[in-house]
Amino acid sequence: MSRIVTAGFLLVAAIAPYGVATAQVSPVESRNLAARRTPVVEVVEQARDSIVSISSTVSVRRPRTPFDDIFHRPNVSQTTKVGSGFVIHEHGYLVTNSHVVTRSVDLMVTFADGSEYKAEIVAWDTTHDLAVLKIEPGRLIHPIPLGRSDDLMIGETAIAVGNPLGYQNTVTTGVISAVGRTLEFPSGLTYTDLIQTDASINAGNSGGPLLNILGELIGINTAIRGDAQNIGFAIPVDHLRKLLPEMLHAGKLHNVNVGMRVGGGDEVRVVSLTDGGPAQRAGLRVGDVIERIDGHPVQRDIDFYIAMLERRAGDQVRLDLARQNRSRHVELVLGELRAADGARLARKFFGLELREPTDRAARQYGIPPDRGLMVIGVEPGTPADRSDVQVGDLLVEVAATPVRTLPQIGYLLESVSRGDPVKVEIWRSRGRNIYGLEKQLRAR
């Protein structure tokens, strides 16, 4: 049976040997405290400062009734949505479920010590229910170490930490019940290859970490079976490892051309180069091991991708690397991807006229000015018109990727062909209320 222990009680046990030393703890009591310090306690203490609660404002739309028209009452209401997340990189990057943060504004994350920060969405993948957030903590924060999920053992200990039902830093323990599970939702959405655990997971746990007894991340808690007890599901960490390079792709997010891909593991090794790209022009070769970027150590592939994400076209980057057991350094000048004309492709495929939001529109939607594109025109009889996209809507997602600029949407649409279905998400503002709508537009 799963057991629930709040992190607050575990913290008491953690600090008791130190806090009560002045109260003359006897040797017997000290031995008893040491005996009670289980591996789970060690894991929770290690992970405590890396786990956050996430809150946001989301608008919920209900079916309209005749009374709404009589009393001029909106059928959209705002509510607070809560979830969990964890630190993936010390420069302020966090991971959670996409369903925790999509269709949300005013994102806030809170750490166990009570410190609170405004968060922005860097990237999301709604197909795999993952999202990356960014905060500005003004200091380095501690990431959870990534484990692996391809060697999970049925019956091994699993530890879930999160904020179920608003109870912050709640710890539940159980075992790995099964792997490779499929979960289907009435909406038609299907998640595959999930970890099943009997560690209690409730509303608010979504996006929090599932840890092994070494304190390593093995999964991201994502769903429960509402008609069952002690059956929860988590996305395997190996899926996160695989998806992060694409989610954090500097070209897709900021039109920056690096010209290479790297692989993880014990070394950050160059695995591919773009012919004639910036990396190849700088003299990099496949097999080079990148050790430092502008003097900062690189230990994981995510270090490389985030370093590139924080730079812009034209920046010069010094890479210290190892090649055939010899140290070298190169100066990499980042380029700019020549994306297709996003405005033209949006008109061509969907009949949409788009522009980047004004400061006023950004304030209206509660978003940064570089998030989303405003719909300023809809051609009659086009895919956008038939799907009820309206002037004034905010286009926030195309093909499971957050939309930021017209050049970026050009990058996302340049591989689309006539007849292809393209999933988009729009936000619609009605007075003080905002709600999200998913659409599938078929390119004309």
C-alpha cells in the first residue's frame, strides 16, 4: 500500500539532529534518529529544493444557456490551475506537463522555501505532454539528476513529489507496477509507453518528478485513472531526454543557425554537422567532444542546447573541445536561419492574416510581447474561416510548437503540403476572460 508523508515532516526529521543538539539529545535518541533516516528521507532532502508548485490563471468555457443572454452573463469564467514541476537546468529552466501550463496566463512557480517567481513558457510539446519553463531566480538553482527508464524493474521503489490538491511538497511512495502502458482519453488523445506506479498521484501532482531510490528522475507524473485507486502514470525520462533537443532547438525558437547536433551520455559529442553551416565553417568535426562554452563547463547535452538558446544570430561563441585526446578551441559565429515568409504561408495555406502583437494586445492577453501572433484578417471560405478563427484571436501554437514570430511560423510551415492537417491553438479574449480553442486546419 502506498504511504503519504509530507515533506514538512521529513524536514523536521532532517534537521532534528542539528536543531535539538542544544537540547542535550541523548546518545540513544541520536541513534534512533539515524536509524529512522531511510533512503526515501535522503531522496526527499536531496530533491526538495528542485521541485516547484506551479499556479496559473486559466479560463473555462461552459455551454451557454438562455439565462446567460437574459442576464448578460458570460459563459466563460477564470479559475486558478495548479500543478507541479522540477528544475532541469541551473540557469532557471524547469519541466512540467504541457497540460499544466497551456491556455494559461500569469504563470507563477513557488519553491519549497517560499520563494516565488514569474515563469515564461519556452517550449511545449502537447503530443507528449511536456513543457519547458524559464524563470529568472538571480542565482543558480539545483537541477534534479536525470536517470534512465529503459532499465526499470517491476517492483522497485518509486517516489513521487508534488502538490496534490494544493498540498505543497507532498511525498508519496510505492513501486513501479508496470511499464509500456497505454492510456486513452475520451477526447481521442492517447499516451503510450507510460510508467505505471502505485505511488499515490492526485490532481496537482501533474508535472512533478517520479524518482528512484537514488534520487534520479525516472519519470514525469502525468495522469491518473479516475475510476481506480493507486494507479498513476508517468512519462519515462528517456522520452524527455529524446525530446529536449528538439523542444529547445534554437533554430525553431529563435531562428538561430548553429549547424550541428550533439549527443548526450557521459560526453557532449558532436553527432552531426550541417553542410556549410556555422559549426562546419568554424572547423568542428563529428566526434569532437565539447568541454566548455565561453569558459563554462558542459556536462550534458542540455547544457549545450540551453547555451545556444540563450544566444542570438551573430553572437561569437568560444568552444573548448577534445579531439583525438588533444585539446582545441574554436570560435563559432552563430548564423540566422533563412526561414520562409511566415505571413505569406499563413495566407496561402489557411487564409490567415497575421502580425506580431502590439504591447496593448500583449497586456490584454497577459503575455510577453514575443509570444503569439495576432489574427488581423480571415479570408472567407478558407480553412481558417471554416474553423471559426476570428479577427482578434491570438495564435499561440502551430504543430505542437509555441508561436513567437512571423519568421518562426515560416520555419514551421515551410514543410507543409496541400491537404496536410495542421493542429493549431488560438486564444480568444472576451472582456476580462480568455479561453483557448484547439483547431485542426487542413492546408489548401
